[in-house]
Amino acid sequence: MARLDDVAEDSGFSRATVSRVINEEHLVKAETVKKIKASMEKLGYKPNLMARALSSGKKNAIAVLLPDVTALYYSNLLRGITDVSQEVYYHTIVKSILKTDLAEDLVDSKMVDGFIIRHSSSIEKIDLLIKKLERNSIPVIFIGRPFNNSKSPSIIVDNVGGARKMAHYFAGNNYERILFITGRKDNIDSNDRKYGFKMGLSEQGFDLKNLVEAEGDFSKEKAYQIAKDYLVNKEFDAVFAANDNSAMGVLHYLNENNIKVPEEVSVAGFDDAFFAEYLWPPLTTVRQPMYEIGRVAMNNILMMINKDTSATNEVILPTELIIRKSCKYKSS
């Protein structure tokens, strides 16, 4: 088994420098870090995480709280987080944000160095958890806008800009009557997308009286029922759903009832979920950079843990309009 001294000899650096790299101290040059990590990988050296934690006071673990730990929607997000965490020998503990008692146990038992929290709406128990983290001086970073205008660091997707791009695309297609399926009223992402979509339509001179909103819950089942209620008389020539799951429910209803997409009704979503390009027809949508969100969140929480003053308090990542066959272009 390779030892720290072996890494020092192979890389040509002192034992102290190798130790600083292992402990993620930020006074080491990037090129030096690269060479030492190459030697560690070459020799198969694995740091003694328990000894490292004891010497540094760190647990080498991050808690990741998600609204739904089973959702495939978060697979790329988690991949981004774990790709970074594995590079620095950190563990990730994934928990449901709804099980706040389990998250509080992690705080009370001092099992983690920081929290990454993905949220979409404010819940009283989560607010209490955040206050507990603050009292214990445990770093936390949000994926999404922080609760209650908090100044906590965050990684934000440009939901407003993405929905605005979709609105410009819809207006350019000269759709005359549009159905917009939102998420729940208290959902932050949905409200941002609603704001951006309406703003984008207005910018293009679309009469918002011809935009009808229906409240969904980001599920395909609820969107299917909304489509059944609103699309049976073919009063709309386009539907924008605030997420791809809802758009899938709309497509299921239209396909089952032989309403042609996009010839009779165009359909678009938001997220570019893993299944979007495999629906029929393939779904026009707004792509979120989920993998990059995970990487940035993990990198930033590590900088916060290490008290790196270069950590950015707010990062806004761009979205991309993805045009597929579910939308019909209408020439003027």
C-alpha cells in the first residue's frame, strides 16, 4: 500500500507539500496540486480519511437535501456533485428535504461539514433547519433562490431568461392562443418561469388576454387532466408547460385523442429532462445545465468550508432553448 512518503518521492515535492494538497489547503500552486494528484493516482494512494478528519476537524462529508431523492430528474445534478466530491475524497450524504429530522440529526451528530439544499418552496420546518445551521456555523448553499430573501449563497438557473426565450419563440411562430400550465402557486421556479414567459410575450407584442393559465403541480397526471379540460375543443394552438413532466402529460392526452402534434397543437416544456428527446414527437424545451449546477455547487461549498474568500455568493447559470418537432413554425 502506497504511503504519503511514496507520493512525495514520486512527485518530487516535500512531505509537507503533499500533506497540504491532501488537506486541500489553498496556498499550493495549481500545477503542484495537479502533479501530486497524478502521483497519488499512479501509486493508488488513498488518504486516511479518519486521520485527516481528526487532524483538520473536518468530517469530509457533505449533506445534499433534495425534494425527491428517487427522481431521475436529479441524476445529472448528483453526478456533478459526486464527480467533484470524489476528486477531493469527500463523501456525499443524500437525504429528502422533507425529512428535516434526519437532516437535523446530521447537524447534532456533527457528521457533515456543509449542506447543499435544492428547494422550490418555503416550508416552515426547512426554515427552522436553516436557522439551526446558522447557529452551528455550518456552511449552506442553495440550488435555487434562498428562502425569504435570505443572503445565503446560491446557484441559480436563469428560469426567467429561459422562459423569455421560449416566449420569443412562440411569438415568432405566430401562435394566437396559448395555454400555460404552471407549477403550484408557491413554487419559486414556476413563478420565475411564469414571469419570464409573460414578459417575453409582452415584449413581442402578444396580447396577454390570449394567454390562459392553468395551475399544475409539475406532474404528468395533473397536466393530463388539464389538457383534457382545456384542449378538447381545440381552442389553443400552443401549450407551454412549466416543466417537461407536465409537457409529457399533455402529449399523452393529445396522442391518445388523435390530436396531431404539432399540426393542431404545439407543445413545449422546460428542463430538457432525460426523456424529452424520446417523447413523440420529440419535445421542444428549455435546457437546464444540471450537471454544471452540481459541480459549481460542490466547488462553492468546499470553498466556503475552507473559508476561501474567492467563493461567489450568487452564481446564475444560463439556459438554452432546444427546438424539436413538438412545435410547428407558422410563417406570417
